[in-house]
Amino acid sequence: MKNLFVKLVSVAMIACMGMAIASCGGSKKSGMTIEDGKLIMATNAAFPPYEYYDGDRIVGIDAEIAQAVADRLGLTLEIQDIAFDSIIAGIQAGKYDIGAAGMTVTEDRLQSVNFSSTYATGIQSIIIPEGSEITDIDTLCDGDYIVGVQSGTTGDIYMADELGESRIDRYQTGNDAVLALISGKVDAVVIDDQPAQAFVAANEGLTILETPFAVEDYAMAINKDNEELLAAVNQALDELRADGTIDEIINRYIPAEG
Ligand code: ARG
């Protein structure tokens, strides 16, 4: 676990550096996105409260922050719901302008895409059935338990590292992993804390364990060749941070505890 902690802390440091460097930029409106006048966002919309369906509309923290960024840049936001593990490849291939999906900044992903400044944070959590023998991350790791994860997420990467491939079951969405937990196919699900709370609230008989995992930074992924869009998005995020819009959006979806 100690290794993991060090890894995560260094990722957080890189994210902070990114914030310091990306301070210039403007709000040029045309030519910097795939389709003129449009900001095409890729997400995976089974990750409440960051992105999920309200009827046939995708709502959530990422959807609203991306909408606010698009508004600042004078662009129309178009959201595409795809597999989480296809988002980075799609951005590299020039199919989407941004990836906004509660996506953690990691050193590995930084090899493939740029990340905007951080606009939210998350922590990995363990969801177990009530009454489970698993009491903490160590019992989970030491036993022969099978862990359900969403394919390609940091939960997947960390758990595969810790437990080995044979003890990981990968699912297309976090919700599918939780359904596998409910039907007894897996013994635990490792996923970000806010979706974990939403899944536990929506399903009977599940509970969450605290873990020693460090905090992860969420940011928007952008094609490495598109420095102009990166600067413009960072400028918009700076403004939305300064005028309280980002806090307002996050606090509406994640009411303060207490
Ligand atoms: N924060 C985790 C990661 O970046 C999980 C994100 C999953 N997001 C989603 N929209 N399904 O790997």
C-alpha cells in the first residue's frame, strides 16, 4: 500500500505543476475544436454524481462544468457517452475535443493526453455487502476475494497491481460492477468515493469501507497537439473557479456533510 500512496502523491504533484504552467490563453472561438462552434465531450455516463442520465439527458458535475466552459468559449457542448476505456484513445484519434469523466490525472495517461487544471478530487472506496468478512483493504488483499472494477479506471489499475489479474473482474460500467456484487459474482467493488456513495444509496444491503488511498485529481483530457484548446479550457476553468461557479456546481451535487 505504501508504494501506491507514493505513486498517487507524485501524480498529485504533477497535476499541481500543470496548473501553475497553464496560466496563459485566450478565448479564441474557431479553429481550435474538431467541428467549428462545437465542443465535443466524451464521457461514460454511469458515474453519478459526475455524469449520469436524468431521463435521456446526461447531467452531473462534469456535464455542468463542461457546459460552463463551452459557454465561456462561445461553443455548443455535445456530449457523447462511450466506454470509459475508449475515451483517451478517442481523444488521441481526434474524435472528441475533451474527455470529462471524473477522470484521474495519472502519469501513464499523461503520456497519451494533456490534462486541464484540476476541478475536483476523488478517493478510491471499497463497496462490500453488509455483513461481509472484508473489514479493510488488508483483509481484501490478503484473502482470495474477487474484486469488481470498471475497466480501465484507476480502481482497475491499482487492484490489478495489488491482487493480480486473476482476482479482478472487469465491467463496462461501475453500475455493472455493482450489479455483479449484488448477485454475488464478486466480493467487493473498488471505485471512486462519490459514485460508491450513490450506488450504495440506490441499492439495499451494501456498505462502504474507508481505504488508505490518497486523493486523486480529476481533470479534462485534451489531445496533446491541441495546446490552444488546453489553454482556452484552463482559462475558462480559472474564471469559473474565481467566480464561484465550480464550487456552486460541486456543492449542489455533493451537499456538504454534517
Ligand atoms: N477516477 C477514475 C479514473 O479516472 C474513474 C473514472 C470513471 N469515470 C466514469 N465516468 N465512468 O480512472
